[in-house]
Amino acid sequence: MNFEIWNARRTADAARWLAVHQAWAAREVFAHPSYVRLFAGEQDEPLAAYAETPSGFILYPFVLRPVTAPHLVSPGRPVFDITSPYGYGGAFHTGAGEVDAKEFWSAFDDFCRTRNVVSEFTRLCLFEDRRLPYPGRTEQKLVNVVRDLQTSQNQMWREFDPKVRKNVNKARRLGVRIEVDETGARLDDFLQIYKSTMDRRHARANFYFPQEFFRTIVHELPGHFAFFHALHDGRVVSTELVLSSTHTLYSYLGGTERSAFDLRPNDLLKVEVFRWGQEHGKRHLVLGGGYAPDDGIFRYKRGFAPDGLVPYSVGTRVFDEQTYAQLVDAHQTQGRRRLAGWQPDPGFFPGYRQGLPSVPA
């Protein structure tokens, strides 16, 4: 097996990575070098493990991160861990068999040992036929909603919850219209509504992506995105960034103005995304899930595809049990220095990257 590691910040590697991606029939957006680079900090490495197989190839995009918090510094050697970019990942493949998978993961494990990798966390692709079986522990976290776009529009309309149909009709009656923006022309409108929506939801800090994040998507991922804007009286009142692979659309980030809730613009927006996806030959639209099982966001999304429920899972591995245990112990000790009796979430992985309690003012 020809096994390689590519770094998206190296010109030659990025060119080879991009060439493989462009020749790939699926062209999964989450495996694009520019997308992976978006989630690599200054000290991180945006990488891909690539292997050619008799029937195609295996491509595993990931981010290699140094473990550098002061209370976690190892007295011996620097150590690292692996994570996947936000979205859906794992090792993608084209027709790899069981022997190919075994050989690939063996080579990848050798790489991890040479780079002192302690642990690995990866968000797995929803579609099992597109990803290589993961050799570590897999755990279902949530359920995602996936809209089948190969259904006729009439059948799809009948499958929507009655509330969805009512809201779409209301939006149309009140004059809401949808505009598709494939160039980012209304990026400023999107950013304003997105930020206000995150503020309203008290979103975690990692959901406040900087303006440059979205500008990079616009400039470096042409053909892999589209903004959908719901307008009322000429003004954007609801907006959504949709990422695009060859066969699949992904509802990514967006929001709605609070003052426009009664117009029901987002219901109409999503229905128009479905229609646009069908016109462009897409098979599915991944609406995603909620923040917690069966919360309001999940129930809202389920209204568009009541039968399109797909488990969302993550994969985890520990390569160096002793170092991992030392890091977790040091992290918990630091947490209890800050707050006596602090109890970390036992389900958080890796345990040494869990947020620590704030230091009292």
C-alpha cells in the first residue's frame, strides 16, 4: 500500500490533496484541504492520511494538535492528539476492502506512534458506505435528520409535519421570497443575523466563527457552498449557509431575526433548499440534530423528514494509555485547584481537554 501523510499548509501536499479531491466522484466537502485548514490553529497541523488501493483510495482528513496547556506539559517529550474538523469525517474511501482497511489503519497507527499521538477523536460520516470502518470505539451521540431529495416534491410535501406545511404557506402568503447566493454577495447580512442568533441562543464560544472563516469558505471552496436568504420587503430576515458535496447538501450555519419569527421564513427557506438540491442532482440534505436529544431544534428539523433519522456517532482511541491517564489526572487536579469538589464529565473525550471551571475573580 502506498501510504502518505499530506499537510494542507505545504504547497506541494495541498496540490496533490486537491487533485485527488477534484477527481473523486463524491468530492466530500469535509475532506477538502481548505476546509480542514479552517480548523487548524497556528500550532496545529491540517493533515490527511492517503493510501492508494487496488480499487481506489482511502483519504482521512484530520488535525494534529500539540497538547500544550501549562499544567499538561510533559517533562519528557512533546505529545499530540488528533481531532476531526467540525462536521462529518472519518476515513473516506472508494471501494476499499477489509484487507485494505487493516493495512491502512496499521500504517496510520505507525504514524501516530512516531508523532507521539496520545489520543484520537473523530466525528464520523453519517453514510456508512462512504467511510472506512473505524478501528477504535464508536459511540452514538445524537440522531441527525436527513431529508431524502430523491422523493418527488409532491410526496415530500405530504411527508412534512402539518405545522411545516402551514408555516410554508404562511410565509408565501406574507410575501417572503428566497434568494440563492453562490458568491457570498450578501455575506454581511448573513454575519449579522448569524451572530445575533448565536447571542440569542447563548451559544458556546466555538460557534462564534470569525468573519475570515466565512470569507475563506467563499474564496477557497467555490462550488461547495451556497447561501440561502429569506427576504421580506427587500431585507434578509433568515439565512443559511449550506455546504455541498457531489451527492449531499449539509445545512451548516444560519439564523433568523427574532422580529421575523411570525413570518415563518426559515420553513420556506428549507423547502426551497430541498427544491434547489433536487434541481442540482443531490440525493440528500443533512439537516443535522439538536444540542441535546429530542430538544426543540431537533424536533423542528424532524418536521421536514419525520422518517429520515440517522444515528450520528463519534470515534475515539487512546494510543498511549499511560500518558493519557497522566494528562487526565493532571487536568482533574488543576480543575479541583480552581474549584474544590469539581467533577468532570466522564463522557468527555479526551478528558484532558474538557473545559475547566473559571478562576474566582
